[in-house]
Amino acid sequence: MSVTEENRKNAERARKLYVEGADPVGEATDWAASLAEIRLQVVAALAASHDLRDLRSALEADGKHMLIFRHLLAPPKSQDQFKLLCDEWSKGSEKSGLPQKPNAVRAVSEVLVRWMDREIAPWLSANRDATEVERERLIERVISFIAPKLTDTQKRNRLSAEQETAVVKLLRSLNWTQLPSVTIDTRAAVAPKHFMNKTRFATATTTAQEVDIACGFAASYVAAMECKVTNDATNSVKRINDVLKKAAAWKAHWGSFVETAALLQGVIKPEDVQRLTDEGVRVFWSHDLDAFARWVQSRV
């Protein structure tokens, strides 16, 4: 893959600004919040499962406990890794908290028991109550696994929210009108010089895909723009893949009437930027919003 000089320069500029904008105080606050949040979740999961002796009851009460249980396995499992071990499990239940069907809960519990790290929960093999020291050791270990990832997510979400806010303010300053967010399922759903924030585009073969900003252009054309902030080059692969997946779904359903765009910020590999442009996704940068302003104004 040949990376254009423009993509390389913009990626380097974004990385430099990301490093220069690092905020020790803000990130320390994110870290402290993550530690407190995960501690509460571990304590809740232990209480709901009677110190891991009754996993089924905990899962029947709240699917979110799986976040904790997955990190008590030897070794801890990602969602995708656990799904390979237990196809009956619904990954979405971990986010929604909804309980699953009894058969699914039974299957999940069996896998958890089989893979549970007995070293961190010695009371299970000894068939006794956990001591306060053992319980605290378990809590601290789970926190050490999850808190760094949660802190990165919180930082990315915070920067992404700021990124979207900057786009909304820009569009309003250009006298664009913000519409209530509804599922876009017809070509004329977004009139020229109108936009929606956090809405969905209907697709033919998949569920409606959420888009950060939808801008109405002339002749019923619409721009679907994803705002992406990445903390490191590895994370950029996932974020770019997400944009490309949505772009493919929109193109299959809408053809050329939906133009996919991406507003990028943070640490992004030049090769990932090139993947976007090679697939026809228009790339813009948070450090050059004027380029985005000129583009949307030229389309109405």
C-alpha cells in the first residue's frame, strides 16, 4: 500500500497534537474514576454470585456481571474469545445488562466454572467462605486488568464528544439547521443545509448503522460522517475498520447517494488513513475543520 504524502503529514500532525495536548490532571481524574467504578462492579458481582458460588443467579439478575467474570478466568477472556468457548452467550447482554434465557445462562455458567482461576478464588475448591483478605486480593486483581482499558475508553469518549461538539458548532456557525435525530430511511430525510447528530442510516442487509453526523446536500445526497479519536496506532485499526464496515453497508443500500466521511483525531497510522481514502471515504481532521467547512458548503 502506497501512502500519500498528505495522509502521512496529517497523521503525523494529529499524533503530535495528541501528545502535546495530553493532560496529566484530566487523565488522573479518568484513572481515579475508573478505579472506583470497577471496584463497585466487582463488589456487586461478588455479592450477586455469593462470592462466585452461584454464577447463574448473578447472570440471571444482570448480564453486566460478565465483564467481571470474564476477567476471573485463567487466562482472562475477551468477549470474542469467550464467545468462541460459549456460542450460547450473547455479547450484547454484557452491555445491556439484560438476563439471558435459562439454557444460555446454564451454558455460560458451565464455561465460567471450567475456566475459573482457582488460585484467585481458593475458597471455591475448599468449599468455604471467602476471607476479607482473599476477597480484596481478587478485587484488586480485576481492577488492575480492567481499569487501564476503561481509562483509555473514557479518554477516547471524552475527546470524541468534544470532537462532535466542535462539528455541531461549526455547522451552526455556517447557518445549518439541526434536526431531531431519526432513522434515515428515505433519500429526502435530510434537507440541504440541515444536519443530525447521532442518528441512524437504514441498510439493506444489516441493522441500521449509527452515524455521528449526517449532513444534507443538494439533490437528496447525504454525508454520513464518523468522528474517530484513537489513543494509539493499534486502536486506530479497529476504529478505521468500523468506518469501512459502515461505509460498505451504506454503499450497498444507498449507492452514491450517501457519501461516507471520517473526521480523525489522535494517533492513527498513515496506512489506516490510506485505507479510508482508497475505499472512497473522504477524510478530514480535527486540526483542519476549515477543510470540512469548505466541503459541506460546496455541496449545497
